[in-house]
Amino acid sequence: QVRLVESGGGLVQIGGSLRLSCAVPVSILSRSAMGWYRQAPGKQREWVAGITPGGSTNYADSVKGRFTISRDATKNTVYLQMNNLKPEDTAVYYCNAYASSYVALMRWGQGTQVTVSS
């Protein structure tokens, strides 16, 4: 069964940085746009950042200029570098392949918790 595995979350202070990783099956990474999503307590899951197979990236306004998505095909991994973290970034972060309108295509993984404390 195809699985996505996120890692790299943790507890960080305001203004700190974290890098999240997502292990992606090679068959998915080579043909699909990949995105990071997050879900804060009591809120719906939201799309945060995306990268196409060709390497084009885009971001939600809330993270633009602070987060960077990248991919390493040699490691079958998608990354999310998060800088200048804010309390509102606290959430469980997930990765997934997506189609138009950022609709996720695969079964969700377990996610990785990011907590930004003051």
C-alpha cells in the first residue's frame, strides 16, 4: 500500500526554524505536484505550499517569504523549510500529491506536529 511518511516536526520558539521531510514513492514524485498541508486544532486542513514535477513552486499568502518547498528526486523526498515561525503556524503538517484546486490525491499519512511557543 502506498504511504506518505512525514517527519521533522517539533517544538520551536517564535522566530525559529524547522525542516519537514516527506518520503514519497518514486512513482508519485515523478509525475505529480506535491504539496504540504496543515491542520490546526479546531480548523480545517489547509494547503500551504506546492511544487510541480518541473520544480515550480507556490505558497499560501500566510507563509510566503517564510517557507520554502523543495524536492530531491534522488532521495524520493519533499521538504518544507520553515523560517521565522509564528504561533499561528502551530499545526499538524501533512504532505500529499494534488491535482487542480489543491485537492489531495492520496491517503493521508500520520503527519508531523509543529508547535511554536512563546
